[in-house]
Amino acid sequence: MSTDTKGKAGLEDVVATSSDICFIDGDRGVLSYCGYDIHDLAPSVSFEEVCYLLWHRRLPNRAELGDLQSQLAAARPVGEPMLRLMKSLPAVDGMDALRTLTSALAHYDAEAADTAPAAQYRKAVRLTAQLASLVATWGRLQAGGGPIAPDPALGHAANFLYMLTGNRPSPTAVRAFDTALVLHADHELNASTFAARVSAATLTDLYSAVVGAIGALKGPLHGGANADVMRLLLELGENAPMERVEEAIRQKLARKEKIPGFGHRVYHTEDPRATHLRKMSKELGAKSGQNSWYQMSERIEALVKADKKLNPNVDFYSASTYYALGIPIDLYTPIFAVSRISGWTAHVLEQYANNRLIRPRADYTGPTYPQRLVPLEQR
Ligand SMILES: CC(C)(COP(=O)(O)OP(=O)(O)OC[C@H]1O[C@@H](n2cnc3c(N)ncnc32)[C@H](O)[C@@H]1OP(=O)(O)O)[C@@H](O)C(=O)NCCC(=O)NCCS
């Protein structure tokens, strides 16, 4: 770690590790997974290909992809104990449910404590399959439906939508959702991935590292922002007159409130993921006959850019994209986890493979040393 980080708030620009997985150039708006530009990946590969890429640092051939798809399909069914636990939970926030359920998964995994690299890899595959099934089934139960068994013939994105709705999704919906999963899969040392790596560096188990990451992702400064964006749009109201939208955003900015879905620690230009999500939001909005959410989003983007010089991040247009796909708002951040589990596990496996405890220092700013210890009865 660099030595000039004393007191640097939020570890901004601090290089905390080296990694083969993800490269970002925040000035040029470049995001790449193992050297592949996100603009090339997003329109043309599946989430499963990205998982393979992140875990193996190369794209799979057809046979390797087929093997991974079979492994994911085999790991998708939700076990009876998990279903019972899910049904016993109160109607909590989706991320709180996912955190509890992911933690519980470890109790039913015979390899939970196995530290052999092959076992860690198998757990990464199982966690990726299970997180999608858990989120879809949770959403289904919250909507008052019964759980739907996965269909092994479907790919990851299609199966998620099927388990969530009970209906065969359209090719347009599958492609859009698959692209969203590809776009969210990894992002270098974002807060949740860093949390996962810090945990993994103590040589704790993969499940514990992932549960920590889920907790970090939930926050409104990280993955929680996508649900906040949709709540903001709904608060303004469908087909809200643009003057009303402008007035509300101006008031928020004047009150120094943060607008969810804007700003980024690393990008100083357009977040390349937002480029794709903006396009998807526009197309899906038009197709579903509900393009007012996209139009409002576009207006908000122009206002925040003009007033604050801030660009939309991955969360801004993912909100209206998921809304157009009919996904409940409570699942937006859990869906982020459904994708990011690929990146979290890739980073944790990388950490295990070349580990050293992550233990930085703090710049002490408390009372001077030494303080005289006053006995309790004299304080
Ligand atoms: C992403 C984020 C946490 C990055 O934080 P950061 O690098 O620590 O930047 P800061 O929070 O210090 O913001 C720097 C300045 O921009 C402003 N700013 C940042 N994001 C803003 C937003 N979304 N809306 C309005 N103002 C914002 C801050 O108020 C601050 O202004 P100031 O210097 O006048 O005090 C931050 O932009 C944010 O909170 N965004 C909203 C939540 C969000 O969308 N998160 C998802 C990230 S992918």
C-alpha cells in the first residue's frame, strides 16, 4: 500500500492491492474485465461467459461454457430448509433477507469450511446459482405467489425472470436482464468487493466474506442507490410535468441533498455502464408504453449535469430499466448482488491464492497520550 495516505478520507485514489480481474480508467471512462472492454462485452456475451471470464481470466469455449451452465443449473434448486427459513422471515427489506439467507446457506454446504482451491471454486459457482434463486423466490413469496422450480434448460438471466414471475420471459426481456447482469458483474475495489477481500484476508470462509459484501452493498452510497432512484421517480409521479420534476430536483440540490444515481468516486466522465443502461431504459420504456420514467430520468440527468457537473452512475438508469421489466423495487439492490456475486467470488479466490492479512493503520486524532487514569469514584 502507498505510504502517502495519512488521513486520506475514504481512501480516495489509494491503491490497496493488485488484481488481474478488473481495470478502470476513471478519466477516460474505461471499464474492462480481464482486458475486455465493457462496450464489447455488454451487447454480445452472456452473464455465464462473464462469470467464467472473471473466475478463469479468459473467455470460455463452447464446451467450457456448457459445463459451467450445467453446474449452475444443478445448483439452482432452493433447498427445503432455505424455503422454510424464507417463509419464517418477517416482510423485511430484500437485502436484509438476502444477507440472512446467504449466511444460512453455509450451514447446508458440506464444503463450507473446505479451503482447497477446487472446493472454493465449486462454492463460487453454487453461490452464484443460489443467490439468483433466493432473490427470485423471495420476490415471488413477497408478491404472494408460490416458489417456482428452476428450469435447467434456461440460461441464468432467463431462469431468474422465470422463477420470479412464473412466466417464460420474452427474448427482449432476457437480453436486457442478461446485459444488466454483465454490466454489474465486477468493478474493481468497490466498497463491497473491498469488504469481501478484507474478510477473506483473515482466511475466513467464502460465505462469511460474501455476507460482509452484501451488507456493504446495501448502503445507499453503494448498491442501495438503484432502489432510491426509483423511489425518487415514483415520488415525482408517472407523467409528472417537467416543470414539477425540475422544481423538485432544483430544491433538492439547493438543500444540498444528494440525488441518488449520480456521482462516482472513480469516474470523472460518463460511467460506461450508464451508457448501456440509458439506452436500455429508453428502449424498454418505449416498448412497455411507459416512457415517462425514461423521459423524467433524462431531464434529471440534464439538470444534475448542468448544476453539479455530475454524471449518472450505474444505478441511475438501471432503476427505470428494471421498472420497465416489471421487477419490484425491493429487488433492485438484491439483483445487483445476483450479478456482483461473480466479482466478489473472483476477488475472494484471488485473495486466497496470494494472501496477506489486510490490516492498515489509522491516523490517531484522539486525546493526547498519556491521559492520567482517574479512579471511577473520582470521575
Ligand atoms: C458515489 C458517491 C458516494 C461518491 O462519493 P465521493 O467520491 O465521496 O464524493 P462526495 O460524496 O464527497 O461528493 C463530492 C461533492 O459532490 C457532491 N455530490 C456527490 N454526489 C452527489 C449527488 N449524487 N447529488 C448531489 N451532489 C452530489 C457532494 O455533495 C460533494 O459536494 P461538496 O463538495 O459541495 O460538499 C457520491 O457521488 C454519492 O453519494 N452519490 C449518490 C449515491 C449513489 O448514486 N451511489 C451509487 C454509486 S455507484
